[in-house]
Amino acid sequence: MALVEMSVAGQRYRAVLEVKAGVPVTGAAARAGVSRQGVHAWVRRYEQGGLGALADRPKRPDTCPHQTSAQVEAAVCEMRREHPKWGPLRLAHELGRAGVSPAPSRMSVYRVLVRHGLVEPGPRKRPKDSYLRWERDEPMALTALRKRQLEESTIAGAAYQSRLAELNWYQGGEYVITDEAGTPVHPEWYSDEFGRLLRRAGLRRITLHDSRHTTLTLMEHACVPISIISKWAGHYDSAFTQKTYVHASDDDLQRGQAALAKIHKIA
């Protein structure tokens, strides 16, 4: 007799016995805390397989029609071992030329290689934990802006958004930033205004995107861990942030030189 988990199967068996004794299915289901269909299923399972059939069953399906066949998996593994430098795309192409039917797709070949340990699975481009939580201040600010725009449209009346037809760059839709008359700001205005601010401040001309590099570099100089900087920037790989966005200045090189001089002096 098969071993069963009585804490679960015993409760189901009690419900089955109640139904067999003539108790209404509705009452037995209510006492067991399940639906009537669930009790009927327990009765069928008990009639087919006895008490052992009332134990929990694995949720994995018995068959998977679209799964790659064992023959195709063997062909993929064999070709990979013969040509270890071929990737999934090349293997899928060569298997099709060799007459393997049905010819697997690139992703099917990749999953087979990972399943058999023939390749190391690469990281996802954007894991879920790399996204930053949108705090309450941001949506509330956008909600307030939207409310203000609705008030301005009420005041302007028919004149609101009347200049949209004059904009040769406008492609439809709603823009977040508009003036009092509902006319959206040209996307290039932000870059132009950034350049004007730099000139008034007497600073060197850089692009608006370059300020992103500056911001991340300053965060690194402030001893913020590179993992935090990477997540703050929305990058999936901190090595990419370190290589692309964090730069060493002349002052950094001088401090490094001074530190190296101290090390040699101590030695």
C-alpha cells in the first residue's frame, strides 16, 4: 500500500466517506472547505485508485507536445560537441541542412544546450530588480501638472491648442510640457536651453546626455557603490556603468599618483 500524507488525504477521504454514506455533496464540500466539483473529483479518484489516489498529485503535465524530441536533443548535443564554437543560430542552420525534422529554432537549440550544460546561460538584458520604484512624489507631480493643464484649457476655451496646426513637427498625441495655450514645447528646446544655461554660467559646452556621464561620475566620487549607481541609472550590469559612464579626471589621476608615491615612500 502506497504511503500517503494523511493530513491532506485523510480529510479528502473523510469527505468521500460522507458522500458514500449519503451525505449531500454540498454539506461535505462546505465542511472540507472546497467546491462541490472538488468533492466529485475526490470521489472519482477514490473509485479509480483507492486511498492512495487522494494524495497530492504533481502539477507537471504528463506530456508536452511542443517539447523538443529526444532525437533532436541528441543531434544538437552531438553537433555542439563536434563543433564547440558554433552557437545556437549556426547549430539550428546546420541541423536544418542535415535534414533534422522538425528543424529546431535558435531558442530551442539554446534551451537544449543550457539544459545539458553545454553553454552558460547569459544574464537577462533587464532583470526586474533593476527597475527603480516610482515613488509617490513623481506621480503626484504629474497629476498636479495635468490638473493645471485642464484648468488652463478651461480658461483659454476654443483658443486652447489652436496653434497645433502651425507646428510642422507636431505628430499628434499629448505632450507633458506645454505652455498656457496648450502648445507643446519642441523636443530640441531642452538641449538648446541647456546650452544657454552653460553659456550664462561660463561653462564648457557639452550635450545634455553628457550631463548623465557627469552625474554618474560625481556619484562615484562621492563614494556611492557602483552597484547602486548602476541601478539608479537603470543599467543591468554594473560593469557596463563603470566602463561607459564613470570617468577618471585629471584630479583623480593626480590623487592616484600621490597615493602611489606614499606607497613607495612607505616601502
